Amino acid sequence: MTFDDVLALATAGFTADEIRKMTADTSKVEKPVEPVEAPKADFDAKAAYDSLSKDIASLTKLVQESNLLSASNPAPVKDDVDSILASIIRPTYRKDEK
């Protein structure tokens, strides 16, 4: 029984003797746990390393292809406030006409 449990019981109105009796009863019920060995698994480090290397290589290739694609396609140029206002005032206005 933890300190929080004892405190909760005390605030609930149990006396110290009643709490001692409860803790004495719970200590008799608990049995020691015997350690159990985990089953041994066959682990092939070479195969795991090869699989990881292939995954990293494919990820690297995807990132490089994505970078090449974004580098070859320039980002669209967004209009600034001046060009928007100019297009409202004069609809035929183009940014390169300045």
C-alpha cells in the first residue's frame, strides 16, 4: 500500500488501527513473483543490416528525386500589394510594364 492509499483511507475516515489491519491483510495475500525467462529469438544481424541499408538507400533516392524536381520547377511568383492595387485600378496592368 502506498502513501497515497493510506492518505486516502485516512481522509475517508478510517482509523490508524483499521488501516494497519488492511495493510497486514494485503501483505499476506501477495506472493513473490518468480522470474520467467524470455524466449530466445533467432536474430540475424546481417539480414537486419541489409534490410536497413536498402531502406535508407531508397529513402535517400526519393529525397534526391524530390529535391531535383523542386529545383527544376521554380516557385510561382506571388503578386505583391502594389501589383494587386495596380491591376484593380488599371486591369490591363502587368508587373513588367512599370
